[in-house]
Amino acid sequence: MESSAEAPQPVRVVLNAVGQWIGRLGRIWVEGQIAELNRRGRMAYITLRDPVANVSANVVCATSVLDAQSPPPEPGARVVVHAKPDFYEPRGRFSLRALEIRHVGLGELLARLEQLRRTLTAEGVFDAARKRPLPFLPNTVGLVCGRDSAAERDVLENGRRRWPAVRFEVRPAAVQGERAVREVMESLQELDAHPEVDVIVIARGGGSLEDLLPFSDEALVRAVAASTTPVVSAIGHEQDAPLLDHVADVRASTPTDAAKRTIPDVGEQLEIVRQLRDRGRRVVRGGLEREFSWLRSVRSRPALADPVREVDRLTEQVVELRDRARRSLTISLDRAGEGLGHTRARLHALSPATTLARGYAIVQREDGAVVRSASDLSEGEELRVRLTEDSLRATVTEIEAVGETSSAPADTDTTGGDDPVPAETTEGENP
């Protein structure tokens, strides 16, 4: 279809073309939730909403199509519609003309929920690692529940009975039907943004699988996963398990159980405090008894029972060691003194001075060489005779052979006795 600003197409032509194009579309099966249903004579007008996205479509059908189901579909029911796309040209309105409407069977519903559960599990939405612990003593508890419902009364009464000082922020919301998902999400987001709310409880009483479907909605599950405040799921009874139970940080079997898990019992906590206090006293008392026992055993030891005795014993040891050291030192000194005396006596006996003191003399030449034999001398040679305390000089006037008698001994005889001058003397001795 050609057109321009100068040659535009009339509305009727455009709508007729759209209607012809839509008329060529085939029939299709559509699944959704009935948001609105109005009967007008023999016709019924339905608003079919997508349960996940905020998308809806108008469905038109004869009332006989609705009444063919037993029971007839009502607002909030999940249905499958066999329809043909239709376009109403006078108003330019698109709709689906329903040829058949069926309730979504329980098996099909469970299969879809299982598929959604697998998808969310694969994404890690249900991982235990992302679950947060509940606060020990919440200051304020946020509660999302039906208005004036039994679940609200159970949570409030049990919570205040367990801890009277706890405060609640209650946000009533539809917990069933087409408005349930939207209102629960809005309440959840409002409580999550509340600065004083420490934990959020989403509670609802029991019901059929269809009644609990809003709590398996993908949008609600993802909203709980994105919440920064810990969330407790208390939907239905023990046997009910919507997907909200898997994504919540804590799953409670009933609203009463949610109050018990969220709010500590003041009586139980006081009993725990008493038990811990008694245990602490026993531990401290036992430790003190052990220390006192050790102190008594230490005080009973001889060193502390009679310290003077121990000092006397150690004094005796010191005195004994001192006497032993003195005896050992005295013996060592005596032995050293005796050895020194023997060495002195030997030196005195071997000393040339001792020999000279007995009347011997040492005869030396002028150069200091000791004369050992008279045959080594010549007459007229000057000699030096060393005595004990002094010396004298002599001149060789005569040399006598061994055995010969000399009427006039040489001047070298200065002893004044009969002892001859010894032949062996110490060389190198100077007066």
C-alpha cells in the first residue's frame, strides 16, 4: 500500500487492510489467567492476562463456550483458549474470538511449575549460598498477609506472646486471584525499603494448588531473590510447597511456625541465659578449686613449709663445698711448695756458685774462655781466676805435668787449702 503526505490512505482502507491481514492468520492455542469476565446477553467478554508479564488481550466468545466447562471459568482461573485472531474494523480493535476454553489441568500446571523451578534452579536463584541468616532479635518484623486473615492473627499473637517488645509493620495484600502477585510484590518492596524492618514474613493460610499459584509466580520469586532484607515464607501448610518456599531465606511450615522462627521466646532465652550463667559459674568455681588445690600443694612443699630449714641445708652445702675447696687448694699449694723446694735444692746443688763456695775457682783467659787443661796454657799468659765473691789476675810462671810436684805453686792457687782447681767449670760465666 503506497501512501505519502500528499496522498494519504483513508482510515477505512488502512483498517480494512489490517483486518484482511489478520483474517489470514490461523487459529492458535493461548494460555493465560482470566483477569476480567463480563457476560452481556449471549456474549462474554474476557480480559486474558499473561501470568508473568504485564500483558493482556481481549477475548470474545459466546456464553455457551464458557458454560461448556464444568464449572465455568471464573476470574482468576488459569485457562487455555483455542481462538482465532479477529479485528473489528469500525473501532480498530484487536481481539481473540474463542472457539473453545479449557481449564488448565493439574498435571499441566504441575509440569509448568516444575519447568519454571528447573529454570530458576539453573540460574542459581534457589542456591543455599545466597540465603541470609535471620537476625537474632528483630527490632521490627514486616508482615505481608491477607487483610484480617487467620495468618495475620497467628503471626501477631504468637510473636507478641514470645517477645512482647517486638514491633510489626503489617502490609495487607491480596493473597489469591489476579491481584495477588502485584500487591504482594508492592508490599514486599515497600517493607524492603523500610529502614527499621529487619525481616519480612509472607504468610497465607492453606488452600488448593490454584489458590497458591500466585506464590509460584516467576516475577514474585525474582522479587524475593532481589530483596535485601531476609524473607520468611509461610505459605499454606506443611505439604504445600510453592516456589516462594525455595527462594525465601527461611521456609516455615505455617504462619505460627514463622513467628517461632522469626521471634525468639523470651522465656526460652531467659532459661538459656540462666543455664549459661550456671555453666559459667561452675567453670569459674572449678577453675578456682583447681588453683586453690595447686596452691595448697605448693605451700605444703618443704621449701615453702619451712624455708629456714632449706636455707640451713643449702648453707651446709655451701660451707662443705667451701671447706673442700680450701682443702683442695691447700693441698695443691703444699705440693707446689714441696716441688719448688726440691727444684731449688737441685738448682742450688748444681749451681756453679755453690761449687765456688766450697773453695773452688774458675780459671779463664783474657778473652773469657775457661781453662780446662794446663797443657792449653803457656808460661807468661795472663789469666783471670774467679772466686766466690771476687776475682784476681795471675800470670802462668810454670806448668806442671800430672803427678809432678811443684815446690812453688802458681799464683793461681788462691784457695788456701789442699783442694785443686776443678778442671770442669761453667763456660761463659763472668765475674
